[in-house]
Amino acid sequence: MDKVIRYLVSGLAVLIVGLICYVYQTGYRIEDENAQDHSQMRNVLTNSNLAGEQIRRGEYLTRVGNCAACHTARGAALYAGGKLIPSPFGNFISPNITPDMQTGIGRWTADDFWRALHFGKARDGSLLYPAFPYPNYTLVSRTDSDAMFAYLRSIPAVNQVSLPHQLAFPYNQRPLLAIWRTLYFKPHSFAVVAGQSSTWNRGAYLVNGLGHCSACHSSRNMLGANAGTQDLDGGEMPSIAWYAPSLLRLNEAHLANQTDLEVAQLFRRAIAEKGVMSGPMAEVFADSLQHLKTDDIDAMTLYLKSLAPKPDSVPAYKTEYSPQVFSTVMTQGEVLYKKHCADCHGHAGEGIAGIYPALKENHSVLMPNVANPIRIILTGGFPPVSKENPRPYGMPPFAPVLDDNEVALVLTYIRHRWGNQASAVTAAEVNRYRNAPVN
Ligand code: HEC
Ligand code: HEC
Ligand code: HEC
């Protein structure tokens, strides 16, 4: 009996909290009304040249925001949705955002669109899931939002019904998002930091807002929340088992640790002497970063380089071998390396600039989190195709060739030769990733 009463009381408490949150959340509508007055004035674009210019700018901005990454399914119509986005709560299926009247956003106004981006609310006022990275997009200016809307109005309408998400209970209860939002989200605008240059501020606006770097480069709690738009401290992407390195730690991907040339190579060709953008980052590069104006890349780089570094990350646990065992491990690793890897990556791990990344002093190889090098050795891959690297050279998958122990041996070897010094890797760690999804 006691138990029943306790359940009832806690159920009631959740309901009341939920209700308060809901009222609080829908209260933002009052602010929405205010936003409308402004927009009507701003939206009067009499000159068609101006409108054309706005559409072009909007197209560029959707590239920066990488809207297509989620709203365009592979091989399907642009922005017609239907792409599956896995998460620990189930699969999200992106909606159709083409201007179709029945199934897309054809009936939306610029205000509705702004409300989605800035407040995270659908046209009917219902709350949107933060799988749509509006916790970052909230920083996007009204002018930029209007430009993206103008562009999305100009693309072909596609009649394709948006499918319901496939979420587990209780995450499929949309009104419960009110609680999540009360805890973790408040619409806010980008605040220019006085004392920093306009380039720096532009960089901050792009990285934290439209670029939504923190959506991947942060760790999330049980309810899928991170510590905000500036949380760039790295995290393993839960459903696909890639590690998005910390952009704040010098022993991971803090750009302050890279020369201007390396950064330029990375952002222009996705492959620098000692690093390559792979997995989900290769997609970010292919669909978004490679299309960015040099000024914008420079602004983002300036901002990222300026971030106060956090202390170096350390491995979750260190594999301890006796010196004798370790020397056997290194000998076995070397045999494997010479047989399978040295042809491309070089006998001293030096690689071939622009073609095969060096493994010596390579951050991805040396990071305490070993998810990415394991995944790359198992699945191989190609750097993304770009204007500056139209025919990239690839790496074959070694999953069919090497067992878990052999992958561990060769990875331990490359983490410990040529001046590299990182912890050893075990077969059990490799096994975690053997059956991980490819993307
Ligand atoms: C990481 C994936 C992801 C990215 C990137 C993304 N979206 Fe979405 N978007 C979603 C998901 C998932 C939903 C559905 C949310 C829901 O049902 O609550 C959504 C919903 C929307 C909606 C509401 C549609 C409706 O019918 O209610 C709009 C508008 C939208 N996105 C526009 C954009 C724009 C513009 C961009 C780029 C600036 C963008 N999205 C980038 C995943 C994404
Ligand atoms: C045929 C040439 C080739 C061979 C053989 C090869 N690699 Fe690679 N390797 C590449 C290329 C190309 C890339 C970039 C792949 C990408 O971008 O997806 C790469 C990437 C990597 C990376 C990721 C580096 C980074 O900066 O993220 C690691 C680690 C790696 N290789 C290790 C190995 C190991 C260990 C072997 C042997 C078991 C091996 N490679 C064999 C060509 C090769
Ligand atoms: C969809 C998830 C995702 C988004 C969004 C994302 N990243 Fe990444 N990023 C990753 C992953 C995963 C890696 C690790 C793989 C790799 O090394 O390329 C990575 C790696 C990187 C690296 C290291 C590359 C190297 O190997 O040296 C840099 C720098 C980086 N990201 C910057 C950014 C910036 C800046 C943004 C925002 C404009 C961003 N990322 C947005 C997932 C993402």
C-alpha cells in the first residue's frame, strides 16, 4: 500500500512539475508576438535583386548550418527529410522542410521559421526535440534566419509525408520536453564580446551557433544535454561510437596546437600532414566546411585557437605490462606494421604529405580515447572528396585481416614508436568497436 501511495505521490509531483514547465515554456509565445512586428518591417524586400541576394546568402547559411546533413536522406530529394537519426532514445526521422503545402513548410511564415530556429517550437507551437540542434541555432540572427527561410522557399517542393519518430517511452511523449527545456534550454541571442575583434566574434557566432560544433564535440548526460553551446570538451557519440575530440585540450584537437598551415590544410582538404577528418567529421567537411568562405574559416579558426586550454586528458585506464611483456608486444606490433601499414604510412610513421597521414605525432593516434584509430583500422576509409582533393587515396579495411588482438598490437605499436607515447590498447577495447555501425 505504502508503495502505491509513493508511486501516486511521485507521479503527481512529475505531473505538476511538467505542467508548470509547460505553462512556463509556452509563455515564450508572448515574446514571439513581439518578434513578429519587427520581422514584418524587415521582410519587405521590394527589389528582386535584393531577394535574389537574400536567397543566395540563405543557401550559404544552410551550408554553414549543415541542414542537409539531417534533412536530406542519402540519394533522395534535397531537404525532403526521411533521414534516420539514431540516438540513445530511439530513432528520429527528420521532417520534410521543402516548401510543399501539404507535407513540408509551404504554409510557414518567416516568423514560424524563426520560432523553430530560435525558440525550438513547431508552427503549431508544440515543442521540438533538441535532436534538431536549436540549442545552438537559437544564436542565429533574425536576418540570417530570414535568409535561410527565403532560400528554403525557393527550392523545389517535394510531396513527402514526414514520418513519426521511433522513440522509446517516455521519450515519445512530446509534452515532456517542457521539463527538458526548463532544465537545459533558454532561447538567447548571440552576445558580442566587447574587446574581441569582429573576426573573433564572427568565429564565435559560427562555431557556437549555426556550425553547432558542440552538438558533437561534447559529452551528454542521461537526458541528452550537454553544458551549452560553448561545451567543446569532446565526447563519444553514443549511437555511432565515434569520439569527437575535445577542441579545448592541447593533446586532443585544440587548434592552438597546430600550425596555421596544418589548420589550413585540414579545413581546405580535410587532410593535413598529421591528421585527417574522418567518419562523421568527414561528412561535416564534405557537406559544410569545404563550402565556407575563407573569411569564415579564418574567423572560426581564430576563435577556436583563442579558447583557454583545459589540462591534457588522461586515459580512463592504463594497460600496465611488465617491461618484458611490453617488448614482446612491440616486436609483434612491428611485424604487423611492416607487413600491413608501412607501405603507406612509412617505416618511421612519416606518411606522405597530403596523401597518407603521418602516424608520428598524430593526435588521433595518440588521444587517450582510442575509438577513432580502432574504427579506422577496422573499417578503413577515404578522406572526403573536395575541390582541392578530388581523388583522395584510401585505406583498406583491416577487420577481415586482423583479429582484435592483432589490431591492439599494431595500435599499441604506433602509439609507442617514433617518439609517440600513449597507453597500450587491449583486444577487449578493440572488440567494443568491431561491430559498431559504419556511420
Ligand atoms: C542533427 C540533425 C539536424 C540538423 C543539423 C538540422 N535539423 Fe532540422 N530537425 C531535425 C529533427 C530531428 C527535427 C524534428 C524535431 C521534432 O520532431 O521535434 C527537425 C525539425 C526542423 C524543423 C521543424 C519542422 C516541422 O515540421 O516542425 C525545421 C524548420 C528545421 N528542422 C529546420 C532546420 C534548418 C534550417 C537546419 C539548418 C540550419 C536544420 N533544421 C538542421 C534534425 C536536424
Ligand atoms: C593503402 C594505404 C594504407 C594502408 C596500407 C594503411 N593505411 Fe592507414 N590510412 C591511409 C589513408 C588514406 C588514411 C586516411 C583515411 C581516411 O581519411 O578515412 C589512413 C588513416 C589512418 C589512421 C587515422 C589517422 C588520422 O589522422 O585520423 C590510422 C590510425 C591508420 N591509418 C593506421 C593504419 C594502420 C595501423 C595500418 C596497418 C594495419 C594502416 N593504416 C594501413 C592509408 C593506408
Ligand atoms: C556530426 C558530428 C560533428 C560535428 C557537427 C562537428 N564535428 Fe568535428 N569531429 C567529429 C568527430 C567524430 C571527429 C573525430 C574524427 C576525426 O578525427 O576527424 C571530429 C574531429 C574534428 C577535428 C579534428 C580533426 C583531426 O583529425 O585533426 C576538428 C578540428 C573538428 N572536428 C572541428 C570541428 C568544428 C570546428 C566543428 C563545427 C564547425 C565540428 N568539428 C563539428 C564530429 C563532429
